[in-house]
Amino acid sequence: MAAHLKKRVYEEFSKVVQIPHEEAPAKKLRLSKPSKSAALHIDLCKATNSTDALQYLLQFARKPVEAESVEGVVRILLEHYYKETDNSVRLKIASLLGLLSKTQGFSPDCIVDDAINTLNNEKSHQVLAQLLDTLLVIGTQLPESPAVRQRLIEMACKHLSDTYFGVRNKCLQLLGCLGTVDTPLTKDNEGLGTSTGGVRDVQSVISDYFGDQDPRVRTAAIKAMLQLHERGMKIYQIIYDQACRLLSDDYEQVRSAAVQMVWVLSQLYPESIVPIPSSNEEIRLVDDSFGKISHMVSDGSWMVRVQAAKTLGSMLQVSPHFLEQTLDKKLMSDLRRKRTAHERAKELYASGEFSSGRKWADDAPKEKVDTNAVNLIASGACGAFVHGLEDEMYEVRIAAVEALCLLARSSPSFAEKCLDFLVDMFNDEIEEVRLQSIHVLREISTHITLREDQLDTVLAVLEDSSRDIREALHELLCYTNVSTKECIQLALLELLKNLNKYPTDRNSVWKCLKFLGSRHPTLVLPLVPELLSTHPYFDTPEPDMDDPALLVLVFNAAKSCPTLPALFSDHTFRHYAYLRDSLSHLVPPLRLPGRKQLYGLDSVDSGCGSGSVESARLFLQQSLNRVSTIQNLEAPGAQDLLDFTIRDLQRLGELQTELAGAADFCATYLRCQLLLMKALQEKLWNMAVPLCLKQNAMATAAARQILEETYKLEFLYSGLESRQVATIHHVRLQAKALQLVLTARTRRGLEPLISSSEKFLQEVESFQRLFLTELPHLQDSFVEKVLELMPRLSSCKPVELVKILQTTLRQSGLLQLKLPEQIHRATATIIEPTGESDNPLRFTTGLVVALDIDATLEHVQDPQNTVKVQVLYPDGQSHVIQPKPGDFRKPGPDRHRLITQVYLSHTAWTEPCQIEVRLLLAYSSSSSSSSKPGWSDSTDSLPPPEAAIEGTIPFSKPVKVYIMPKPARR
């Protein structure tokens, strides 16, 4: 009893005095996973036959293996490999060795010797090929070990004489991937010598197999040579003749690889001179290869024809007369060797025959070419693009059109010559070919001017039922030059017909007429009296101008033609004043003397000129610098300064479209700071909780709004750098700290406070991990102070943690925002429906009605997965629809077009009501989603991080549509 009492007294004394050396150290448990090698060994020992062993190996291949277990597993596999007699099991083991060598964090240099030993003792050809593949994997995993690579090359050369094509293929592949780029290999020290002796390098060894009896080996040899080229080794020019001979191989895989090889050599040695067979003539290598690849456009295999056509498009150094020959099936005289006049006269003198004059045209030049003439290009290569554009396979036609585009962009003269051929492709039976032809003509539009007959063919496409085709043609007409005023009149007439037939093309046609007028003001000028129904002497009735298409054309022409406004009548000026306000993106500001007071028509664009952009950028930076001084101001003055700065930035974004994204981004960030400042104002925290319930509710709403704004900042803007993302997460962390403090003030009970505190500590740890490199830029910020107090925060009670956070929040200042070079805000504009119609869409209750949606998206990343359509019904129901990936088009960089249908349905209504349609941008965010393993000791006891936070952000103005669900008839 006395001993027990003494023990109790000692324990109590220890608690009070806190004797450090008597504390029992905490025992740490380490969970050990069962060894993978041991489990595999047991399984393989249980196998009674090769089928069971193969089954166990297949099951094992599906399981992941840690880096530290790989070597043990490899030893078990090799041990079983030596015992196994069945080829299929050894093949699977060889395959597993290659897969294990790719394991992250494992260096396969320890298994090189074993892999080479198995290769030397193996008799099965299939297993040999698989072992060589494993050696290739090991070699690519050890780029810093030249000795290992050299041994692998020796093994490849040793087995190049194998009778099985698969082994030779793998040897060639290994030489192509691991062959030494700088050091030549000799017979003595590298094992690459043949009976010829002397120095042999990798290229000469590989080129020996260009003539192999197996076409698969010939293909592998060419691909190995191409692999050497990709790794930086310069291919020898002597390979060119061998590659050209392979263009006539019997097998299409060989011919396809040979086309690529010839192209590589033409890019390496374009100006080298090569002889023409059976003649004394010489020609540039790039011209010769161009002729040979042009000949392949008539190959028997459509895949070779596609590759040849694509390759022609990248040969920009070819001579102009060779280029033009591809558009003419008849051999041009430029590409024949002609005898000089002296040689012809000498021949006539030697024969004693001169023109007597008695026979009609007996001395006229004959088109027939004599047998001594030498063609500089193969006759089969003549008209290569004509053959390609007339090919039966649409893939070949598309490849030919794309190649024409690439060549025409670099040669204006060739662009003019191929214009007729491209215009003819507008009548192709395949929509994809027609669309590609329109896009190509759009890309080379700066080099060409359309004639009236060509324009007639182009405009016929406006009858096409495909919306994509019609809009692509409108885009083409925006940037094309036409030759006469009749062309303008014809284009206008056809576009108006298009507008009547397809009213949904309205915006596209108006935009087309805008550019057509601005590009051809002198051609529009003589048409104005007829278009506007004006007369120099007589008063004419005012024409019907319900559709502004005509006026859009005329007003854009008037911008650069000062004589044109003199032809306007009074009602035209009134139309201009109206359209300038309603369609300001289509109607430009005009200088009209004497009318600026009435209509304000003398304005100029505020966003024109680089000087205004620079001054606006300077104003933006000055505004941010001015805000950084609010630390020195009292609370009311600081809030006023933030208010004024936010207002200025919003106005700047409206006036200067180039800086709209950056201005909106800064304004939103400052709005978050303003909300935080208001929530942390003095009077809220110095009063008892029951006396400031309203203020508490306002602070809670402010914290929630700050969180929403930070998600907008992170996901609605593109072009952000790591520093800006860290700043956004810093504001989000402040908002979460504010929420935690408000939770402690307003809620009773310890459980929710404990869980919220643990969650917040987890957020801080995650922030530190994700933005470790950005922490030096966050000096004197909230997060820096919290990280300094982290040891104390992780050990204190939740109530004390809340008090520390409250003090830190109120003492931390505004974090300076640094702008990157370019920030763009994701925007969406719904074109259809317009929301202007008063006629409701009527449908029967229980059934559906399709609503066409047409919207343009700007600066949206991955729209197929992030853009959704939301429909809000009057009764509060909300439907979110995910469009199909095929509903998105990409007309230009950072621009997308959404054309889809949304199906609406509802119960019966007594009268029509409006629904709201808008576009949402979906996001998924979690501060711990990209976290790395290795939690610090202070958070070992915390629960695992929560799942990613998902949400949507509205990023288009809502459009209201009248609908009327009718009751079903009985």
C-alpha cells in the first residue's frame, strides 16, 4: 500500500514539474508490405506446368511494383527463366523484364549482365527478339552510361545475321536508338567489322540492310536511319541513291519509309548537285528529290500517295519551274534539255538539208521531242498536284490541298497559278475536302485576286446546306480581293440570297459585308447610287432598309473613301446614327462634316493606336502602385481608395479591349481585398456576439463571396503565372481563416470547431507545399505569419488557434499584385437565341422542344469538358446540359464556336413565361489535389484531405426565351 501511494505521489509530482527525462518516447509503428518477390516466388513454385506459370505471370503483370522491390522481383524472374523450357513463358518473362526496367526510381544497370547472358544462351527466335527489346528499354533508361550502350550495340550487331526477321528488326531498332553519334565503330574494338574490314560506323551497318530480302527488315532499316537523324546524327549523302531505289520497292511500307528518307536528305543537302541517270546533265538534289516524290503521288497505295502529297508541301526550297510542273500533266519545255541554235545549225549543215521554201512550214519547230532530249523530271511526276486533287481517295485530295497551301504561302506566283485548281475543289463531293479547300484559299488570300468567273464558282457554295461550309466561305470573302465592281455586286446579291434562305447566318453575313466594303471602297463607290436608290437631280423614294446588310457594306467603304459620303441622302444619315449605336461593332465611326453636333459622328475609336494601349497599361500599373499605399491610411480612407480604383479599372476594361482581361482581374482581386477589409473592421470585433448579429451575417456573406471570387480569378482567366495563382490561394486562405473565426463566434459546441481547425491547418500545409518557390515573394503576408506560428498552432487548443488567427488577420496587410504579360478573361456570347422574339415556343406537356444554341467562346481552355448550358425555369428549376464534343468548332486561335441543341420540357402552364439560358464554366479545385507524399510530423494525426471542390461559374449574359407548354389533348 505504501509503495502504491509513493508511486501516485511521484506521478503527480512529475505532472507538475514536467521532468523531461522521465517522459516515455512515443512508439512509432511502421507498416511493412509483403514482399512482391517472395509472393512471386511462391506462385511460380506452385505452378505445376507452363500454363499455370504463364497464368501467374499474367496476373503479376497487372499489379504495380515499387522501385525498391524491382531488383528482387527481377532475380526471381531470371531464376525461373533459366529453369523454364517453354518458350511462351520465357517470352513473357523477357517482356516483364522490360516493363520492370521502366519503373520510376529504379536504375536497370544492375540487370544488364544478366539480360546479356540470357541473350547469349537463348535459342528461340521470338524470345531473342523480346530480349533485344528489353535491352533497348534498358539502354534508353541509361543515357548517361556509354559503356552499357556500347555493349548493347555489340549484341545488336552480333545478332544482325539471325535468320528470323523479328530479331533483325529489333537489332536495327536498337542501333537506331542507341548508335553512337560521334564515335566511329571499328572492326577490332566494336565488333562491327565484316569481311571487308576497316572502320564501320552505324550508318554503314544499317544501310547494308536496305537490300534485305525481307521487306519488314528493309522498312526497319530505313526507320533506324531516320531515328539516327532525329537523334542529331547527320545522314551521309551517299544514302540518297539507295533511298531513291527503294521508292520503287514492291512493298508499300518500304516505299512509305523511303519517301520520308528522301525528304530528310533533301533538307540536309538541298544545294548538292546530283547527276541525271543516262546523261551528262546535273541537277540540285532538292529538285531531284521533289521530282521523285512527285512521282509517288501516282503510287498504287493510297497511304503512300497521302504521305507523298504531304511531304511535297514541306519542300519550300524547290525551284519555281519544278513547282509549276506539278500543275501541268504535259512536260513543260523548261524541264527538257534543249540543243542550242549552234548545235542545230551544225547538224543541218552536216546533213546538207536546208529549207527550200517549197514545202509549207517544213522548218517549223515540232512538238515531238527527239530521242536525244533529256527530261530533267520523270514524266510520271508531271502534274503531281493535278493527280492528287483528282484522286479517288478523299484523304489524298485533302493532303494535296494542304500541300498546295504550304507551297502557295511561300510563293505568290505559284499561289496565282494554283488558284483555279483550289476553286475547282469547292465542288468536291466530300464536305471535309470542300471545307479544307475554303480554309486553304483563306490562308493564301493575301497573294490572290479573284476573277469574276472564279468568284461565281466560289459563291455557288453559299447554297450548301452545311453551316460550317457557309461560315467558312463568309470568312474567306472577308479577306479576299476581287477585281471589278461587278464582282462586288455579284457577291452582294449572293450574300443577300444566302440571308433570305438561311436567316441564322445573319451575323456571319453582316461581318462578311463589313470586310468586303472596307477592302474595296473604290469598287463600292460606283455602286452606291444604285444600292441606295439616289439620283443627282431627282428625289427618289426612301428604300426599305429593314435589313442593314447594304448599309454595313456602304458605311465601311465610306470610312476610307472620303468622296462617298457626299452621295448619302438625309435618311441615310439617320440610318447611320441608329446603326452606329445599335451595331457599333459593324459600323465604323465616320467623319461627316457639319453633322457631328447632331449625330456625334466625328468620334474616333478610343482603342486605336499602340500609344493608347501603352498609356492604358501605364495607368493600370499606376493604379496598382497607388493601392499598395493603403497601409498608411485609416480604414475609411483605404476603403474609399479601393472603391475608386475598382471603378477606374472597370471603366478601363470597357474602353481598352486589349487590357480588358488584366483590368477585370485586378478589379476582382481588389474587390476581394475590399470585402476582407470591411469584414475585419474594428467595431465588429470589439462588440459582444449577441450585439452584432447583423454584422456577423454580413462578414459571413463577405467570406463566402471572397471564396467565389477567388475561384473566378483562378479559372476564368488564362495566362496566369505561378505567382498570381499563389496570390489567389493566399486570399482564399484568408477567407477560410475568416470563416473559421466566424464559426467560433457564432456556433456553440467544440466538435465543429475542432474539425474546422484541423481542416484549416491542412490547407496551410498544402499551401506551403504547392507554393514553396513563391513564399519569398509573400513577405509580411498573412500566410508567412501563420507559417511562423505553425508549431504553436498545431499544438494549441482550437479556441486559442482562433484568437491567434483573428489577431493575425487584422494585422496582415494587402499583398501586392504583380501582373503577368498577358491575361485573358474567358467570355461567351450567345448569338442564338437572341431573346428578342415575343412569339413563344409552343409544345405539348410531357414532350420536348429543341432550342438551337449558337455561341462564341473566347479564351476558354478545354471547352469540350468545361462548358455547360444552364436552363432556368420560372418555378426555380434548373437544368445543366453538357454539349457533345462534336458541337464545338475552332474557327481561330483562342476562339471556339458552340452550335448545339437543348431540349426543353415542363408541365402545363396557364400562360407563356420566360426561361433563362446561359453558359457555365465548370471547374474542379482542391488545394491538396496535387499534393506530394511526405506530411510533416505536425499533421500526422489529421484526417485525409477532402475531395476536389467542384463548381460552375456563369460567364455569359443570360438570354430570355418565351416558351409555352400546352396541356395534352385528351
